[in-house]
Amino acid sequence: MRRFTVLLGLTALAVGAAVGGAGPATAAGPAACTGTVQITGFTFTPATGSPGQTATATLTAQNCTNQPVSATATWSGRFVGAGGGVPAGCPVIDPLARPADFAAGGTITQSTGYLVFSGCTATDLQVTVRITAGGVLLAQQTADLLLQAARPTCSVSYDRQSEWSTGFVATVTVTNLGSVGVDGWTLTFDFPGDQAITNAWSAVVTQTGRTVTAHNASWNGPVPPTGGRVSFGFYGTWATSDASPTSFTFNGNACTTG
């Protein structure tokens, strides 16, 4: 199981953090404020996300007293999915503790960006903030990021240019449908038949059993976003079946075919 410590910055899981200073002091907290500290807002932006994307959780809290308060805000996150435990492809998130120092009647704002790994199968990311002082819980709230299945970010066209009784020639074209360009790529697929690649061009191609892995050549690693394309081809042999592959993965993302 992968574990990431956000506090130590060992991963891009906490990709950004900002802590706002205390607001201007007033004689007392607003009338609606109760207790010592009250959380006035804790939400994700955007409210929904997809694997491979980042969302930012923002906390705002109010000191309800006319005295300064020195506290700690501890952020604890976990991915949730069907069944118990950590969903497949998702990391364990270690707690992140931050100072939360309030002026008399003042406010603070804190934000953290959370990256959802492209292979994460969770349906929800829950982040809870606990504000404590001297071991006493002053306020607590949870923000939920609803995770939706990512749209395919690529489309693959497999074209058999020629075929004869023992061999074939094919070309594969990948179209980047995402909004972010690619700098270096890997395409994997399985042959349905007994094909064996003998020579390839415009990619470094290896085959293990029926599984084919193609890496970019030295000159065609970049693929522009929103319609950028890259192609490669190969010669191969077959004996009983030259059926075309129907499932492709590009840099870990499942592609549509067409």
C-alpha cells in the first residue's frame, strides 16, 4: 500500500498550500459566532473531480472571543470507495498539522490542493479539519469531493494496411483528447490473435506474449492537447488469427477506439 506524507512534501498530493493571516481585531466576535472558534466555511473547489485532476479545499474559521487564540488545524484526508479499506489505485493520506493563530475576534483562511491519482478508483475524497488548542477540540468539519469517472483522454485508430497468409503491416494513431499536452508517452495493448511483431518504426516497441508496449521515439515524445496526434507502425507475422486489438491504454489512461 502506498503512503504519502503531505507534511514532508514527499508527493504532489498536497500540491499547494496557503495560509491567510488573522483578520482585523474587533472588540468581540460577531453575534452569530459561538464557542471559542467556529468554522465558517470548508469546501472543495471544484465540488466534483476526476482521477488525474486536482481540487482545492479551503477552510475559513472565526475566533468568537475577544482574546487571541493559538490553535492547531489538523487536516486528515481519506479516499472512500465501494467496500472497506483504501480503494485500489489510491494513496493513504497522512495528517497535516498547521498553526492556526487567531487575533481577538479575527479569522483565518487555509487552503490545500489534493491530487487524485489517475488510477484511483475512489468515489469520494473526504477531508476533515480539527481545530484544537491545548488538547481541547474547538471545532471540526468535513469537506467532501465527489469523484466521477474520468472521461477518456485519448482515441486510438488501429489500421491494418496490408495482410497476407503469414504476415501483415499495421499503423497505430493516437489522438490526445485531453486539455493537457503529453511529453513522453507509452501505449499498451493486447493482440487478440497470435500476432508477433517483427519490426517497428516511429516507436520503440516490445512484445511479451500477446501484450505490446510502445514507447515514443526520441523525436516524437510531445503530443499537443485537444487533437494532437502521434503515429507509429510495424510489421508482424500471424498463423491462425490476425484480429485487431480493441483495448488500448495511453500513459495509464484507457482510450476509446475508432
